[in-house]
Amino acid sequence: MPKGDLVISADFGTSGVKVGVVDGDLRLLARATETYPLSLATGGVAEQAPVDWWSALARALATLRDEVPALRDRAAALVFSSQLCGVICADEHGTPLRPCLTWLDKRAAETGRALIGGFPSVHGYRVDKLARWLRLANGAPARNGMDPTAKILWIKAQEPDIYHQTRWILDVKDWLLHRATGRFTTCPESANLTWLMDTRPGREGWSKTLSAMTGIALDRMPEMVDGEEVVGSLTPQAAEDLGLAPETLVLGGTSDVTAAALGSGQVDDGALHIAAATSCWIAGFVPGRVLSVANSYATITSSLAFRPLLIASQENAGSALEWAVRISGGETHGEALNGAFDDMGTPEEDDPFFMPWLAGERVPVDNDALRGVFHGLALHHDARALRRAALEGVALNLRWSYGKLMRERPIHKDGPISMVGGVAANTAFAQTVANALNREVWVGEARHAGVLGTAALAAKTLGWAPSARDAAASLRTRTTAVYAPDPARVDALSARNARLDKIRHHILKSYA
């Protein structure tokens, strides 16, 4: 049994890292958040410097050592989760050769469309390629170029010198794990979304067939490890950087989506949860692979013994709400957007409609060219009307995706649904989601679900529970707020949603 009684859990998002000190009951004893820059530019550029992630982690741990006595000696394990779909080109020592192309980076859209397209085609995919991807990987690269496949090929074409020098192609967590342990690994979620992985049950691993089809060599890809696996201990340099003992164990870790699933406590097959932060997704574990080409959602292979995790991801949630509040003259405080919707006035029948596609959309329509719309603006509409429309628009956009998922047989169709993520802590948003879905919404430790879910991965190693799944199940009951649907608002939003369906149809056609 490892020395120490605590786990340090670090959840790396788009704008910053949340680091928590967690005990054997999955209680958060202390936490710290550190931000890092995101470089945005025209042409879809969205980059980050990997060293900024590491520096932010070190700063957060310096804060936590002041709050938790003897943290250096009490920390038995360090576990990471992170954003997905990043591409880091690293040399043989793991040194980045250029900034990371984050999940938000869309410059490879044309490259991605060229990769998947051709005649004859269906939904923009050449039929033979699509059939091969669907059979082996249970999905295919997105048309918007945001998946690693297109980004890798973009670098190969546009930055050939960088590509030639690249020994390892890494995702965000992969690079962090190497910096911590010296070992090059990846998690199944990251591997799956390169679309170079065979995800068929019992055959999980890198696919030579898909490598040949894309022209991306597998010898640049790290080995896959399970999220609960001990990858190693801290290198002397990493221990010094982080102020931890060299014998601190480092686990394989996971993606932010699996961490949120564990942190929600909804770990049974068919149980859904909603994660609402900068972006938004609905997800849940299911017993087998699921795929909807028409609606752009599917299961990915999670880092929990390759267990399928169904994900329907939307590009804009907190980002769209924050934008709408800002342009209407309001202020937001923290990721829960505290105070932003305290003074919205009374909903009116002729309130404008809002489509929150400020950075394109993924589910149920995969189109990076889509842009946000206020529809039905009138002279009497004021700032409060815009904020009402934004709140309702994000919730009804979520309902749009949710309605597609409800057609899947394994999904639980009723009962409460848990919501996690920073924006879930906003009471106005949580209530609006409950009304929009006509389903009770449970919110617990919304802002820290990712940290707690990540920490659950260490439960087996430290003897806290038989598995991460068993440990995480206890989190479902830690509900601090319950939002029951308001029948009057349910009816009103249902009527508005029927109108929005028609409006949305015509706007989508304008982008065809």
C-alpha cells in the first residue's frame, strides 16, 4: 500500500487547472485554481503553450501546501484529467516543437473535409472510408476539422519541418504525464478521437488499417494505458517542480468527459448527466457501442477498461452566456456567472430567440461555419430581454441534442438527471434546464465534479474502494440543490421550442 492518505487531483480545462486535495471518502479538503492563456487568432487559431499548464499546476500546489499540513508526505498519488483533442508535436525528449493546437482550433477544417470526402458520399463522407471508420472506430473525424486527425495532417502539409522533427504526437494529458513521469502514454479517449484506434470489444488498440487510410504513422503514437493504472512515480525534476515526494505515484488518468461522468456519480449503464461549462455535453455510460452519423454523436472508449461512454457535445454554453451578458452591459463573476441573471425581468411571449452557435456546432448538426443568431428582435427589447433569450437559447439548444439521445434504447428516459460543471452552479441556468427538459435536475459539487471524478481513479490503488466506479457511485447522493420543473414554464418553453424548431430549420438551410 502506498504511503500517504491523500490524492492530488488536477483537472486541466481550456482556461485553467483545478487542483484538489481529496481524502478516502472523496471529500475535497482543499482546492486551488490557476489560469493560463489561450491564444486566439483569425483563421480558427486556438493555441496554448504546454509549459503554461505545468507552471499553473506548480502554482496551485504551492498554494495547497500552505493549506494542507505535510501535503508533501501525505500525497500518495497524483492523477490528471484534461481537455481532449489537443495536438502537441514533441521531440524524443517530450519537448514541444510548437504550441498545442487545442480542441478549439479550427484551422484544419478544409484539411479534414478533404480527408473524409470524395465520391460517392453520404453526409459529406466518402462511402468506403466512412464504412471502414464506422466498423473499426465507431465513428469518423468531424467535418469541422477539430479532431486530431485533421490537425495532424494540417501540420504535415503546412509545417513539414515540424512534422519531420516530431517523434511523439501527444494530447494534453499525455504531455503532462510525460513531464511528470518521463513515460509516453495516452488514454483510450484520446486515442479514439484520433480515429486511428480500433474500438471493437476485445480488439482495442491502434489500427494499421486506419493508419494506412489517413497516412499517419503509428510509431509516433504513445501506448494506451487504463485510467486506474499506475504509470510510475514522479521524476526527481517533476518532484522538485511540484514540491512533492519523488515516490508519489502517478496514475494513467483520463479525459475531462470521463472525469465528469465519474464526478456526477451517474455510473450505471444508461444513466445520463449534463456537463455545463465553457461548452456543454450530455453523456452516460452504456453497455455497448452507439453511433448516430446523422446527429454526430457516438460512444467513445473510456479509460475505465474501455467501457463505452456516450457523448453528445455542443460547442457553446458558458461561453455563449458570458458573451450575451457582456454585450448587453452586464457583468459575470466566476465560471458560475454569478449575478448575471439575477435581474432578467419577466419572460414575454415575444422575447427574441437565441441560437448560441458562436463557435459553430457539433451535435446534432456538425458544422463549424454556423454562427450565433438573435431572431425576432424588436425596438422594445432591452438588455434584460437579451439575457433571457441567451439563457433560454442555451437550454433549448441542449434540449435539441437531448431529444435525439432519448431515441437510444439504453438511455434512462425518466428520473432525475445530474448536472455538473461551473455553469451548473448558476441557479437560473439549472432551473431553465429543468424546465426545458421537463426533468428534475440534481446539482451537487458542480464546480468540482471533474476533480472528484479524477481522484476516484486512485481509489483501487489506495484501497479506498474496489474500483473507480464503486468509489464514484457515492457521489451521486451528494446533491446540494434540486430543481423541479415548473409546469407553467415547461409549457411555455415547449411552445417556444416548437417555434424555434421551425426558425432553426431555415437558419440551418442558409448555411448549407
